Amino acid sequence: MKIWFRSVPHMGRLSQDTEGLWAVPVGADTARVVNVPFLQDGVAEGDLVRYTTDAEGTHWATGRAEASGNVTIRVLPVRHGPLGPDARAVHEWFARFGPGGESFGATLPLVALTVPADAPMAEIKALLVRGVEDGWWHWETGCATDTWNAA
């Protein structure tokens, strides 16, 4: 099923005000998110979310019921940087840490990654910082945990 999230577009971000995430039903009004969000903050792959269904049958998220412990990060390669606009190169840099992820598309090589709860958070953050310093990418955290914040 697809659960839709409403959000307020931010300056410098994509202009969509909704994002649909794939989910697996768990209860009458809860589902587990099974893909990484590109736009929605405060939710990660693996989280359990509550939803309502409108008259048209669209499922709308109403909040997070249970956190998975996973972290969502988004990485955008610098178009004229050393990696070029290559989402695959971003995936390759992070592959050793085991995050799953998706790329938005060829025209916008934004990569959204799910960092597993048991991943080496400090090492991943160090790589993210190095990438900014070396002109490889820009990045942001879409959903953090205490472990991520403390790393």
C-alpha cells in the first residue's frame, strides 16, 4: 500500500507538498514504511506509522507510532564536483556501511539513504563531512535518532 505524507515545501527543495511511501499494513490503522523518504522529515524506512483513509481510498499518514531506530539521510552530489552528478558514485561511497537507498532520477541525482540502527554512525557522519569539505556533495538529515545525534 502507499501512505501519503503532507509536508511544507522548503526553499531550495523540491516543490512537492506530498510524498507517497510504500508500506506494509500491520494493523487496522498502522503500516510499516518500506522505502526511504526523499522529502518527508521525521520518518525513516522501518518506522510504524498511523494513517487514516479518505473517501477516495487514499491513505494519509497521521503520525509515527513507533520508530525503527533507522536514520534517513539525503545526499546530493555537486554537479561540477569530483563525483559529478552521479548518484551511483554516492551509493558506492556508502555501500560498506550497509545502508539501503534510492536515487531520485537522472536529472536530479538526489540519493536518500536508510542508515540502519546498528550502523557505525560516527564513521558515516565523518564521511558525510569529508564529502562536503572535498566538494563531493551536500547532505541533510531527514530523520535522526539519539544515537545519530550523539555520534
